[in-house]
Amino acid sequence: MKYRKLGKTGFVISEISLGTWQVGGRWGAPFDFKNAETILNEAVDRGINFIDTADVYGDGNGESEHAVGKLLRSRSEQIYVATKCGRRLNPHTNEAYTTKALRGFVEDSLKNLQVDTIDLIQLHCPPTEVYYRPEIFAEFDKLISEGKIRKLGVSVEKVEEALKAIEYDNVDTVQIIFNMFRQRPSELFFEQAEKRNIGVIVRVPLASGLLSGKYTKQTTFLPGDHRSFNRNGEAFDKGETFSGIDYETGLEAVEELKKAFPGENLALVALRWILSFDAVSCVIPGASNVGQIKSNISASEIGPLTPVQMDMVKKIYDDRIKGLVHHLW
């Protein structure tokens, strides 16, 4: 495993880390604590020391945070944990974001994780208007001074939100969707992130599995899986599902990528492509079984893509994807 610095946090973290949206099993299936425990321990055994979770991951009652907390109590290694707050608000609107509500969510996460201090708390994809409210960000300075959190970050949907967030001095990290089908962050945002020493955490690296190269037109998903019910943004931002790409369009682009990388594991290529960007601190693919952990981690062991390969990926994006999504996020 290779390690990188998470911006101005000073945390030195595994470049392949772990996202826990589906750590308890498949999306849409009941949370499986035993499976989550197995996956989390395998990750740490193989050198992962940064785990991203959220209070809404699992079945909606903090199950993922509980599982991560149990891991922390059972291991002696330095493990950095990032969690998120805000998505429990219903309705999830700008007006619902209050300092009192967010403080309550932090307190709940402390209890779920059973820790005294959270390494990194992240606003969980709030409405764009929230990024223009200084009082929201100021509240986290109070939580830092009280010892309840160490660092503040944001998880964003749009580049605009990322650029606004890093104007606040206490924002140390930005979690953002970046992959072969979502390349806009590599432009102005990465430039500004490096300039301000912001840690960049990349989520949805495989475009909800599309970039694994394993899906076909016949692939089916469970009814409770967001890849079934959120393709057009019915439940939350559609950019979270297949990176906002129409499924069949994505499959066609994947076939082009397979031709560009014949015989190679496309998921590993996709992860390695992300790590080719110096602004990236880590990538957080999810895992629903131990085999996926092992596969993801091996991306840290292969060499970088060549300039020719990088150009091929860019051309496929420009030809097939850019016009559909580049302006949206």
C-alpha cells in the first residue's frame, strides 16, 4: 500500500481507502454486521488506514458507524475515520440546516462510533445555498475547540460547491465524485485544491460499478438499490448513480475502454487513472465482500498509466460522455 498526505490535516492515509456505503452487503439488502466486520478487518489487515462512513449508511440507524466503531475498539493500528452529517434532515433543504441540528448529528455520531473525538466530520452533500452561510461553518470551529471533532470537510455534488467550500479556512478536505466518466474536477478545482493544500477524497470511482466492466444490458439490481430507483434522480442527485450517465450510454463507453485496455482488469485501470492525478489524496471504493477489498487494493501496486493511455481515456470521455454531464456537476 502507498500512502499520501490528506492535505492540511496532516493525516498520512492509504491512497486506496474504504468507503462504507455498502459495507454491510449489497445495496438494497439488509445490513449484515458480520460481513461488515469481515470487510473492515480485511481492509485494515491490508494497509487501509482511512475509512469513510456516514450516519445514514446501513439501514438508516447508524449501522455503518456502529460497525466502524467496533473495528476501532478491536484494533491497535492508527485508523482515521471520516463520517458525515446532514442527510438525516427531512426535508433535506437549506432551511433545515441549522447549527443546532448539525451539532446534534455530531453528538449522535460520537455515540455511534463510541469515540471522544471524530477525526473528520463532513457536511453530507448539502444544498448549494448552505455553502454561502458562514454561520454553518463557524459552528464547526466551536466543535473543534470543544474537542468533539479534529477536522472539517465537505462532501459535494458540484465543482461550484467545492470551490466555494474551500474559501472557508476551516475546511480541510473535499470529497467529490471523480472518475473516467466525471472528469471536470481535474480542471479548476484540482488546481485550487493544490494551491490551498486541500485534501481530496474521491468517491464513486467506478461510477456505481459501471467501470468495473462487469455489467451488461441484462444485469439486474435489487429494488432497494439506488441503481434501480435513482437513475433519474428520483431520490437524490442523479449524479450519485452511474455518475449521472444513462446506463446504456455508459455500457457503450465501457466497451470502448475495454478496447483501449485489452485483457486488463478495468476496475483497477479506473482506480489507477484517478491516482494519476497529484491533487488526489485517496480514493474510497466501496466493497460488499472481501474479494473486492483485495482487488481494489491491488490498484496501488500497479504502475501509472502512460501518457498515451491517459489520452485514450480523455478521448473516449470527450467523444461519448462530456457533452452529457460536464456542465451539470
